[in-house]
Amino acid sequence: MLDKLKQSLRESPVVRMGDYSYFVHPITDGIPCMDPAILQEAVDRIMEIADLRCDRLVAAEAMGIPLVVPISLLTGIPYNIVRKRRYGLPGEVIVTQVTGYSQKELYINGLGRGDRVVVMDDVISTGGTLRAIIRAFQGMGVEVVDVIVVIEKGEGRAKLERELGIRIKALVKVDVRDGKAVVLD
């Protein structure tokens, strides 16, 4: 299961960003080009494990977009993108995302109290992106039905689950050892 995804992860280059080891992969970076067979494996697995009893699929810009679009097409569930750009629309919520290598503002529009969402993301490592989005949703009265990530790296998932009282489903777990991406499951 997920053989193409796992093999492509093993072959992905690793770069350093300060003290952070960052693997470069089509799912997480769009580099090199995405093999549709890898994306299809991920989408098929998401369809198997996700609780899709929701009003909206949600992903952060940019690498969550290739995940929510095919799921939206398959299910008919509309999607919403947490953007990196401010629009100033009524009800816009601003959140601060802190990751292992950056800090920036994200902007939530079009969601409100009582909405039920499934959050999808490409990778969880420190948990900074999901932490910011889920905390904002909790404050907004948006119900997080499910959280799905394609790739888990490090201990961010377990820490975030404890901190926020949520469950995060990951398709594959990866670690970086000796400058190489290693698939753990």
C-alpha cells in the first residue's frame, strides 16, 4: 500500500534550512513534478480513511490544494483554502503560523460557527500550520471532523494531538537520518 509514494520519499533529496532537515518532495513542495500515480495513491488512501461527514474540505495554501481539489471532485464537498494573503473580507480571521523554518500570517475566510470541516495538509513536522488553523477554528466555533496529512515527520503529530485533543491521521511516517529520508512504516 502506498508503494509509489514510499519509494518516491526514499528517493527525495534533503536540504538544510538552518537547523532543520527538510526533505524535498512533489507532495510537500511540487518539486520535482508530481507523478499522477503518486497523487492518485494518496487520494485513494484519503478516501478510504477520512470521515467526510462535513460541510467543507479545508487546506492551507499551497500544497494542501492538490489534495482537497480531487477529494472535492470525487465527493462533491466544497473546499476552502486558508490563504497566505489578506483580503480584508468581513469575518476574515488572521492566524500566525510558526513552523520549523518560518513564521507567517494565514487568513481564513468563508467559514464560521457551526461549520463542520475536514482539514487536509501535505505534511506535519512541527505542527505549526495545523496548530494555528485548528486553534483558530476552535475559537471560531468551527467543528473539526477529521484531520488528514499525507506525510508525518518527527513528533509534531503526537504533540499536537495531546495539546489540542484531536486525532490526526497520517498516510506515511518519514524521518531524516544521515541526510536521507527514511520511511518508517
